[in-house]
Amino acid sequence: MKTSWRSASLVASAAAVLALTTACGQESGPQSASQNVGATAPAGGYDGGTGLGTGAGTGTGTGTGAGAATDEQNAAGQAAPAGKLSVAANTELGQVLTDSAGRTLYRFDQDTAEPPKTNCEGDCATAWPPVPAGDATAGEGIDESQLGEVTRPDGTKQLTIGGWPAYRYAKDVNPGDTKGQGVGGTWYALAPDGKKASASAEDLPGLSTRNDPELGEIVIDKNGHTVYRFMKDSQWPMKTACTGECLEKWPVVAPVDEKDTKGIDLQGSTPNRGYVVFDRPDGIKQQTIDCIPIYTFAGDKKPGDTNGQGVGGTWFAIRPDGKPVGASGE
């Protein structure tokens, strides 16, 4: 009897998981090749390098976004020791951590801090040179206990801040440059405590909303970046038309626990089926709102940007109930 009870329990658990993952009629076959990444880049554009990162937390994306950096830039960024770290005041980002030469230090969303681990190697490490741990010391305004190190796969020691591996950006050639901020939706300037530098002290949930002066109430992610939907995606059955290179410009929103949301419609148009995780055929797990896959835009460099709105006539900011903002016929 005990064995039968256990078997029945396992079957029930499996059925519950299956019901969740198929609630929106998820596809299991090959994807349509139809994509629209937006032929016209917004003012300021987006970084055209490969592997901006999918935002899925797989740790497999390179997140380079640097294109072809010059040898001089790479050499300067990679060979230079960290030295005495400093805190620089940035009007948009607040307190930003810099090395002894005044170059901005960054963190990568696909790394981890507990335990410290780097997922930036190869071409990624060329575009984002790891900061050596060797001679790094804490300057004024920096708690020395926040400094640490992690051993990289090649055996070298990389500086960590609050557990997060620290990097420079090859395209930052002058002291104070912050060209790496927001690249691929995964790279952010470091604050002195290892958190993402931000002029706002607000700690945002994984998904929430804000009132945009032009678009009204729209969904934003944990970094304050605008969340979008793709009109070529399908809600029922749930399918995505954004694959391959499209994901470099439109990183998916990784799964967010419903308890880590504020103001999001968790029920959807079909009760208890709207807020589920989409198991994409490419292996990436993507959050949905009302069974609609959601994305951020690599061209949005800072919180409040809405450069993805209307791109290609198919990309639109999303409301907390899953409806697109400003789409024709909506």
C-alpha cells in the first residue's frame, strides 16, 4: 500500500507540472522562420556585436556586444591592474565603481555572486576584460569586505565586488565612460556594494509597472527597463517568431516568480492560465503575461527608455494585462 500511494503521488505531481507548461497550448515542434528584429535602429542604436545574451539565465550566452574592439583597447583593458578602487558620481547612474585609472567596472547578469562564478569566456572576455584581483584595494567610500576574488576557468584570479565578478568594457577608452551600461540587457555598471549602479535607491520587483508620460502604464523588469511583446508571436497556441539573431536585439525575459511581481495581471484572460513560463523549442525558458512571450530591447540603455516602441510596426510595450500599447487594431 505504501508503494501504491507513492506511485500515485508521483503521477499527480507530474500531471500538475504538465498542466502548467501546456496551459497556453505551447508548441513542441519547429519554429516559424518569420522574424522582425527591426530594420531601423533607434537614435543611439544598439551594440551590433554578437551574443548580446538571451536574458534566460542559461549562462551560455557570451554577452559580448562589442563588435570588433581594437587591439589597443583590449590590451589596455585586460593588462591593467585594478589598483586602488574609487567611487565616481554619475548623473544618470549614481555612484559608480571605477579602477585606479577611472575606468568603469561592470557586472554580468549571467554570472552569479553566491557562489561567485563567471560565465564570460572567450570572445566575451575579449570584449569585457576581467579585472585582475591581484593588487585591488578599497579606496574612500568602499568597504574592503566587499572585495574578493574568483578563480576563472583558465586559472586566473578575477576581482569580485559583493561576490560579483568585475569587468571593464573594451569600448570605454576614457575615464568616466559608461558605454557598457545596459548592453544586451545583461551588463551594468557596478555600485560600490556590488549591486547595479542606479541613481534611484528603489529596489524593483522582477516585474512591475510604471506610468510612462507618453505610453501610460507599462510593464518594466527588475532593472527598470521597458518590457515588450512581438505581434508576430502567437498567444494560442503559444509560439514565438523571434529566434536566432532576433534574440540578440530582443532578449527574452527570464522566468519571474509570481510573488516577485507588482501590478501584473497573474490570471490572464483565461483564469489561472495567464502567468506561465514558456518552454521555447530552442531550450530557453521565457516568462509570459496572459500567455504572451515578453522581451526587453537591447537598444534601451537605461531605465525609462522606450526605444523599442513601434519598431518594425510589430514591437510594442506591454500593459500589465498583456495588451500592446499603440498597436493597430488593439
